[in-house]
Amino acid sequence: MKTNKSNRLMPLLMALCVVIGIVIGTFYANHFSGNRLNIINSGSNRINNLLHIIDDQYVDKVNIDSLVDIAMPQILADLDPHSVYISAKDVQQVTDDLKGSFSGVGVEFVIREDTIHVQGVIKNGPADQAGIRAGDKIVSVDGKPFVGKTVTNSEAMKRLKGPKDTKVKIGVIRYGEKKIRQFTVTRGDIPQKSISAAYMIDNNTGYIKIKNFGENTYPELLIALAKLSQEGFNNLVIDLRDNTGGYLQPAVQMANEFLPKNRLIVYTEGRKSPRQDFKSDGRGSYQNIPLVVLINEGSASASEIFAGAMQDNDRATIIGRRSFGKGLVQKQLEFPDGSMIRLTVARYYTPSGRCIQKPYTGGDNKDYEEDLLVRYQHGEFFSQDSIKHTGPAYHTTIGRTVYGGGGITPDIFVPEDTLGMTSYFKQASMSGLILQFAFNYTDKNRPKLSSFGSMQELSDYLDKQNTVDKFATYADKNGLKRRNLMIRKSYKLLKLFINSRIIYNIMDEEDWIEYLNLEDNVIKAALNVFKNNAAFPKKPEKKNSGKDGKTAMNKPKATRQNEMEYIQLT
């Protein structure tokens, strides 16, 4: 009987213990926990709790969304230099460059003296069809004055861009007129071209300048190649200088055009991203054309993928200076409020197995951001011997040595041209005075300058106008003292810079690039490669390793996976 009585009392005792435990726990929580968050909270919960506490208890009213916009970049900056947060209001601006088009009025403008000056008008675009011309000054938008300190690049973009088929009323003052002209422009799709030039350098050599890798880069490339084919090109220069990259896929598609079947173009791999190989399918139409690729310290990301694929497969000669060194792959992730992050999820590797990402320290981006300046100060832009390779050695398909750990090193180094460089030229270019003079000169002489049908005709005319002397007079009146000895020493550089900007203002980007290329030492080096039939890299000479006489080559210092890749390519 005693046993049965104990069993009946057991549930009652357990319930009583639970109640006592709750009371004691509540007492201690209220008296000893203070403002501490629960110690078993995860990191993400602590952040959510912190924001909730600030919103609920902080002494002043706080904009939580704004606080998040400040905190998110700091969190991502602790990971690597390329993981970034983009607020909802900035998303469109940062993604437009890589899209095939955006909706707007179709004008290129500069801000001079608190006024928007139309520098160029997209042919057959909305503004062109409405009657707006290069040289017009925009002074009002939708009936409201738009001049003075309120005129900024971001504000101008905000007022002129907008959804397709919406209308905007633009008031302009045309050169030589005082009365405001009103134009109603219906916004439309404005193409964003990533190929800024495609022309014949000489009778045999085609040239293509690619400024980024966007959604339409590959179809643009096919159009450019078709155009050059009609003009009979036998050699090709692809200029990736100052191309900061973009999407991976266009770079892979481009490389496929020039490689034989089953060649590795690039592979990516990360902690949560299994290795993915990108190989050529053998359908490329230009597998045998002599090819030169131009790079410099501004060539990054997708540019380095393409250049690395051509170099490691011994498909092209790379000319210029060491590239930037970005070997991290970002994935774009959107939040419900329209903001997004670009999170590094993998590294990419060239066919030989090298990762060309330069060193960085998470949370300390200062050294990373100043890397190019350091390279410049150490003389790397002027001497090949100053290039410091931080990564191990790898080998191309025919055994040439290449390096990882910091960009693509060109096969042929061409130093930055400093001939004629003076402090006067540096001040003239960096102060913006050359750009201002070129724009004013263009405005005052637009009818005459617009009468020339080609870049060469306009260039010949400008050669006779003594623009350097006119600039020196203009600069002297605007704070840059005339220095005749320095002007004579820098005459060629000044003339090139001044006349190129005038040509850019009157003609298009391709004419501007073609003019600059006339005196470009990197272009001259490329033409010399074709002249010597040296576009396809040569196999290095064999070094006797001993008794058997086999070639002695250093094996890549890499992981076993990279060693396997080396074997596959060799």
C-alpha cells in the first residue's frame, strides 16, 4: 500500500518542483541578468536582439534601416576586400554598367560651373530624337531650374533616368543663344556597350577594346569579329587594359572562341562551392588566328580569367604590365527590401592551377587599396625586374613558367611611358584644366570641328591649331602658371591629351581610342609580335637534368588537386 501511495504522489511532486524552478529562475533572471543578452544566443540572434534593444530603449529615435546600412559593410569588410553590401537606393546604379541597357534619356554629360553640359548624345536615342544636341546646357528639368550647387552627378542621374516610356521635360540653352529651348523626351532603353572600339590598326591587324564584361559582351564580340572579318583581318589584338571585369560567363564564352576542344578555361572552388570546370567545346571560329592580349594594372577579375586562359593554354602572347590580381568569385544575393550583397563564395583558378588573387588581410583593406600605389612607387610600372611574385611557380601546356599569387604577369613587359613627363603636365592633367579647356574649345568651335568626316581629318586640322599654346594661355588665367621650358618638354604629351579630348567631344569613343593608339608603345609592341610571327608562344628550351637527358622543370608548388590539373594540361 505504501508503494501505491508514493506513485500517486509522484506527479504532484514533479509539478511542484517545476513551479519552484520557474519562480527561482525568474527571480535570478530579473535580479542578476541586467541588460546581458542570453549567452546561448547565436551571433545572428545577438545582432537582431541588439537592433531590437536599440529601437526599443535607446535615448533618441534611431533609423534602424540606416544603422543596418552602416553596419553591413563593416561586417563584410572583415571577410575580404570584395565582399560588399549595396543599399537598395544604390543597387540600380552599381548594376547598370554590366546590364545590356538601362532606361534614360540617352545623353553623356559633364558638370562645368554648376551646370550640366551635354557632351554627347546617343545616336537615335530619346534625346537625339527629341532634338537635344551635344554642347547644349541643361538648365531645367520638369519645369524646375536645375543649376547651382544642387547639380551633382547623382542628382542629375536621379532626375534624368526613369522608367521606360515616361516623359521628362528638359530645358536647354544652346551655344550662342540666350533663350531656353524646351524639349519633351520620352525615356527609353539606352544600350550599354562593353566593346568601345573595333577597327583595323593596319591592313592585316584587327583591334578590339573591351572595357568590361557585361551581359552583352559576347554577342558584341561576335559582331566586332564579323566586322573585322569583312575587312580582312589576319591578326587580332584584344585590349583589356583598365577593364575591371564583370561577369564570369562572358569571359568563358570569349575564351571558347579562340581555344581548341576540351581545353580548360578556368575553374572555381570554395568551401561550399564544389569545384566547377569551364572547358572549351571546340566550336570557336577563331582557334588559329594569331592573337595578342593587352593588360595592365587596371585589368582585373574577368579580364584576368581571359588573359590567364590564353596564357596558360599558350594560345596568345600577353603584352603590357602585371594585372590587378583579383581571384575571388562573388555571388549576388538580394534582400526583400531591394538591397543586396556580393559575397565571395569561391576562388577562381587558371588552367595551370594558379590562383592569381593578391594577398589581403580581412578587416584591413588599406594596404589592399594602396597596392597599386605601392607597386608604382617601387618602380614596377617602369621595370620588369621590380615585379615581385608572391605565389608559387606553375607551368603552361608547353612548359613555360607562370606565377600565381598576384595577377597575370605579361609575356612581354612594356613600361609606362614617362618621356616628356613634367610637373607642369601632371598638374595640368590632374587639375582638370585640360578637360575644361578641351570642352570650352569644342563648344566655341563646334560647327567647324563637326564638319570633318573622320578622326584623321580632324586630327590633321587640330595639328595646325596650336592647341598647346592656347591651352597654356587658358591655364595661366586659371591658376596654372605658364612654364615655357616644361611646356616644350611635355609638348607631345600635352598635344596628345588636349587633342584627344577634343576628338572625344566631337566624335565617339572609338575615334578617341584610335587616336590615342597612334602613339601607344603597347600597340607598337603588339604589331612587332605579329611582324615577327611570334603571337603563338614558343616552347622553352630543354635543360639537361642529368643522365637521361630529360627536360628539368619545376613541379608546381600546389595542392594535389592542382598537380592533377597540371598533369591533365601537360
